Amino acid sequence: MADLALAQPPRPGRQLQDEPGPDTAHCLRLYAKLASGVTAVTAQDAGGPTGMTVSSLTSLSARPPLLLACLREGSHTLRAVRARGVFAVNLLREEQRPRAARFADPAASSAERFREVPIRWVLGVPVFGDALGWSVCLVEDIRRYGDHCAVVGQVAAVRVASGRPLLWHERGFGTLSGPGGPTAGEGAPR
């Protein structure tokens, strides 16, 4: 039988954020059911290029063109995005699973993450020359929600190539098995 976790409904006059909600484990199990494309958000900091794997990315608006990325609070990448006001989103190809894992590894340095990655510089930030697509965004807004920040960027440059996306589902990487069906893949290091 399915596991159920409930928060108490707010009492009149109380704000919803005052309620504790279901525990983290229940929420993470739900979040694992969301399938998403895998991206690497990159930026430039004082020491050079920095970046991290991100699976929480969505288009926000077509006019003006806006993307929303969720970055972990305290990350080097988020600090660079705040400092410079510009970042890139690199959509990863299905064969770039090792790169996604390397950019997700908290123990990997920026130099290790970018080793052997063909980058080019667009509007002062590194983009992957071999990505499925990339976008350079100018920061519109950054707001903290829990342990992440929602970063809204206005698309200033974009490139799209052909290929198949790398996917994230059930805490593991996967690929499309056909025109739209995902297949299970191996997980990334945690």
C-alpha cells in the first residue's frame, strides 16, 4: 500500500509556512518521481569557471524569454551567479552522463569538473561546446526558498544542436528508449 504523509491544515489566521508539513523523506520520495532533463549551470567566479549539475530547470516565459533554475544555497556556482549577474544553462546529451555525475560531485573541484570539457565563452560565462543546447541568461531575480534559491534569468544567447537528452528520474540517470519513453539508468553519486 502507498505511504501517506499529511500536514495539519492551517487554522484560520495562521500562515501555511508555519505548518511543518510532511517529513523530508516523504517529500524526497515524491520528488524522485519527477522526470527532468539534466543540465549544468555554469558561471565565472574570481578563480575561473564554476558549475554544478541541476535537474530543477524550467522555462518560465517565452516573451520575454525567461528560464528558472534552482541552485543549492551556499554553492560556489550560486555565489558566482550573484556576483556577476550572468550564468549559462547547458542541456546535457545522453552520452554526457559521466560529466553530469562529475558536476554533481561535491568533492570535485572546479578544475576537475571542467577537465576535458570543450568550453567557449559567451557573454563572459563558459558554455559547453558539445551540449545538446545552451543558453546564457542575465539574472532577473534570485529568491531563497528553503535550502535552494530560485534564479530567474532572461535569455540573452541560445544555441540548439541535435541529439537526445540525458534524463533524471528515481534518483538516477536515464535516457529515452524511443520517441518518448524513458528507460532506467544508473544513479549519480550522492
